[in-house]
Amino acid sequence: MSDFQITDNTRVRRRPERAHYDRDLVNSIIDEALVCNVAFVSDGLPRIIPTSIVRIENDIYLHGSPNNRMLTALADGVNACISVAHIDAIVMGRSGMGCSVDYRSVVIFGNAEVVTESEHKAKVLYSVIDSTLPGHKVRELKESELAATLVLKFPLKEVSAKVRDIGVKDIEADYELDAWAGVIPLKTVPGQVQDCPRIKPGIVTPAYALNYPGPSGK
Ligand SMILES: Cc1cc2nc3c(=O)[nH]c(=O)nc-3n(C[C@H](O)[C@H](O)[C@H](O)COP(=O)(O)OP(=O)(O)OC[C@H]3O[C@@H](n4cnc5c(N)ncnc54)[C@H](O)[C@@H]3O)c2cc1C
């Protein structure tokens, strides 16, 4: 599959050397995300709403209640701009301007297609669970649950990524200062697994939960 074409919308203007339109990189940034932020205009106001995201092949999906304002607006064809960002490190330079973060981010433009076919909807909803904790199996979805969930598909077409991974970059004169500068990597790490207090006797905590590496290691 080819890389994304640069459009007027997706051309990164500041620090264009940090821009990427590589599909594998975009996919990896999206797949590490548990949430995205969805921007859209509704009732004359710009709104940004955080929500879950899952990618299947060359599409991303959002899901939720059919009463959800964001989802219903998007289902009606409102333009969406969806972003995902990971902070990989805080970068502390020798000046305020030299302080920054290393990051990987993606911006997606698009319009939703409503997923109506039950099998497709179910596949998306199971993928949300599997992409959150690979290996976790849930009981079969009920028809009523499927009916009570709106699933929207956004083909990945107009997409950009931006990556800062250079650590400290101070102006040349500042390297002579008697001051510490450096990078502190940041990572989302799982805490201790807690079994549901109502778990049936004899059910052991599965290895996929005990060994969950966190979203960056999925
Ligand atoms: C965690 C984090 C912290 C940041 N902090 C700052 C900050 O404090 N100050 C600052 O100036 N910038 C910051 N940035 C960079 C910021 O996201 C923009 O890239 C920056 O504002 C440049 O905008 P522009 O005017 O060149 O692009 P715009 O004209 O606003 O954008 C044009 C197009 O470029 C693409 N694009 C722009 N930025 C990104 C991005 N980050 N990821 C993917 N595609 C993008 C989009 O498709 C967008 O529509 C941060 C980014 C991240 C991820």
C-alpha cells in the first residue's frame, strides 16, 4: 500500500522535516493509541472530544451510543479532524526555547461512513477489545448491544504524521553554559493486575493480563 499523498490540508508547514506520510509509521502511531481526539463543528461551535479509536487495515473506527452528539454529527456527514499524539520524552534544554518534547503524532481528515452490517459492526467492536488487551475474549455480542452501538468508519486517505525525536537541540552558544540539559523518556506502563472482586472461584488471572506490556508493546 502506497504512502499518503500530501494535500493542502496535510502539508506540515513548521518543521516540515519532521513530517511523514509513510503508511506504516502512521499505522504504528494509531495502533499504540487507546484514545484519539475528534474535532468537528456542531451547532456553530468547534468541539474536540476524546474517544476510543481502532484501526483495521486502511480504516479507523469510532463507536458509541447512537445518542452521542459527536457520532451523530459525524454520521450526518460533518467534516472531522482526528488526532493522536504520544509524548516519548520531555526534553529539557538550557533555555526556555530549548525545552520541548519528543513526540509522534498523526492528524487525519475525513468524513464518516456509518457501518450498518451486523457482522462488520461486530468485527469492529471485538477489535476494540483485542487492540486494548490482546488475547482477551468476551462473550458473544447480543443483537440488542449491536443495535445500541453506532459504528463509524473513516478511510485513511488524508493523513499526516509528525515526529520529533532529536532530544536536546539548543542554540550553539548555550552548550557552553554551566547548566544541566537532558531528556527524560516517558512511557505508559501497566500497574498490578487487579482481578474483579466478583470473579468466580477457580478462575485464574490469565497470562495475557499478567504479562501485558502496555500500549507501546502491544
Ligand atoms: C505533544 C506535542 C506537543 C507540541 N507542542 C508544541 C508547542 O508547544 N508549540 C508548537 O508550536 N508546536 C507544538 N507541537 C507541534 C504542533 O503539533 C504543530 O506541528 C505546530 O503547531 C506546527 O503547525 P503549522 O502551523 O506548521 O501547521 P498547520 O498549518 O497547523 O498544519 C498543517 C497540517 O500539517 C499537519 N500537522 C501539523 N502538525 C501536525 C502534527 N503534530 N502531527 C501530525 N500532523 C500535523 C496537519 O495535517 C495539519 O492540517 C506539538 C506537537 C505535539 C504532538
